[in-house]
Amino acid sequence: PSHSASLWQLAWRRLRADRLAMLSLTIVIAFLLPTLASASGWLAADWSREAGISYAPPSFLTPSSTTAATLPEPAATPRTPPPANPLDPLADDIAAINAERGLHATPAPFDDEGIIDPLATELQEIRAAQGTGNTATAATTADDSASARRATLPFGGDKWGRDVLQKTLKGTETSIIVGLMAALIATAIGTLLGALAGYYGRWVDDLLNWFYSIFTSLPYLLLILAVAAVVPRGKGLTSIVLILSLTGWTGVFRQMRAEYLKHKSREYVRAADALGASHARMMFLHIFPNVSHVALVQLSLLAVGFIKSEVILSFLGFGVPVDAVSWGSMLNEAQNELILGKWWQLAAATSAMALLITAFSLFTDALRDALDPRLK
């Protein structure tokens, strides 16, 4: 016998018919695959290594094209020799006294520029005690490390010579993981509280609505900053996930409460109640499968919003720690680099963020339309 298509089968058919939705899904998957590779250590594991020179330009630019036109060098002025004793005005008098007594003072050590080096004697003694072999080895190692750094990189380098492409990939991992984890936790909190408020009603609904009103009465950005000031930092991405999830559940609560208010009086719930089903069973095994599409749409919406919020937090200094990288921290560094004309880190971070958020938003809109049960 033939069976009618389920809600999820109908939704998948609508998604496949929407070319823009499938293109957006492909872009999102293309971002998720490098994220998994980066999280497993296969990709961008050495993002903090100095792969190039400071402010190495992208490969399609030559180092000379990124520098401003050099001004004509001023005419060389003759350099006056330094005074005999620039640091010790009494050295001549002391030398004369020593000469009268038959004493010979050690001549003051000068460097190549003719400047007195008061530590030259001590440094020579230290080098003599350590031997010349260590000095030669250190010099060879320094030359090798300097020659290993490239003059250009695929997406350029930052102030410390780190590869911007690897930083962008690692920042993608940070932003996606934070966005998805915080969205999952916020959706779970909002769904649970919305189910309790909508199913039980009465004083439970009043209490949870009062709690919801407290969170929605404050501007969202100020609420995030207030929670960020309370949540202990230094725990890596866990702190950011807690900050975002504890402030972003309100929209899910409002939607799920309305759905549970609508479904709790329907016939299939009354039939389950007549058969002796418990409240928890009716809430999560009977009602929730019929409203799960709402939770899924809210999850995708929150993921997009939390990715943008993580960028804002990291840009303001409340996000990832100093030993991690995200798009927000890259933008924070790029604002100083842009003054010097080094635009490639800003371009890489903004391009990756704009592409992912645009694709994710378009896919979320298409998913919401595909899961609308009113569309047949």
C-alpha cells in the first residue's frame, strides 16, 4: 500500500527544488569540512608559526608593490667623531693621575660605530668562558630560521609573520564550533522552558514568563557584555559558549511555548492522556516530534546570530584567549594593520565571515519555508 510522504520528506523535496538553497548548503558544507580537519589537527595545526616575514604580502603581490614610494634619500652629512669620553667626563683627569702614579688604565672598549660599550669586557669574558662553538651554532640556527621565512604567503602574513590563510581556517573552526555549540545549548534551554510553560500553564507559565521578561528587557549586546563580565574567563571556548547560550534562549522559549499551548489541547494528546501516559511522555514523545521543525529552524537562526556575536566579543576582547584565534581577533589586529596599508588580514577575515553567514542565512530561510506545514 502507498504511504503519504512525511513532513521531512516533503521538506527535502522542496529543498532540492530550490537551487539557491542547495548552493547555500554546499557552501556551508564546504566550511564545515575544513573545520573538522582543523579540529582534528590535520589542517592549520601550526597556524601560530612564523611562516613568513613580518607583514608578508599575498603571493599575487610582490614585496616591493606593497611598500609606499620611497622618498629621495637626503644628502649624506659628514659624521662627527664622538667625544673621547662621552659618558665619563672625569676620565681624562683620572687618566692623568694614573699616569703620574705610573698606572695604566684599561682603554675604554669601543664598538664598530665608535661608541663606548661599558659591557664589552664582561661580554668578551662570557663568550670566552662559553667557547666560540656555541656562538657559531646559534648564529647558524638564526640564519636558518630567517631563511625559512618566506617573503610572500598565499593570503599574506600578519605582524609576526604568521600565515593569514591558516589563521582564517583556524578562526573558521573557532567561530563555527562556538556558534553551533552555543546554539545547541540555547535551543535545549529554550525548548525545555517553553515546553514547561506551554504545557503546564498557570503559575509555572507566569514564573517562566517573568524570567523571560527579565532577559528581554535589556538590550541584547549589553546583556552579553554583562554576562561576559560575570562568567569566569580563562577557560577557552567554554566561557564564550556559556555567555552566548545563557543569553540567547529567549527566542526559542517564545516559539516553543506557543507551540505547546497549541498542541496540548489536540486530540492525540488527549488520547495519550486517556491511555495513562505521563506528562513527560506526552511533552517529549508525543508533542515534541510535531514541533521539532520549529526547534530546528530556531537552531539554525541562533547559529548564525552566535557566529556574529562571537566575532563581536572577540573584537572587543571578551572572546577567545590570546593563545587562540578567531575572526574577531583577526579583525582586532587588522584595524591597526590597515593604517599601515596591510589590508590582507582584514580582507581574509571579512570575506570568510560574509560568505559563511550569507550562505547560512539563505539556507535557514529556505529550511524554514520547506518545513512550513502549511506549504504542501
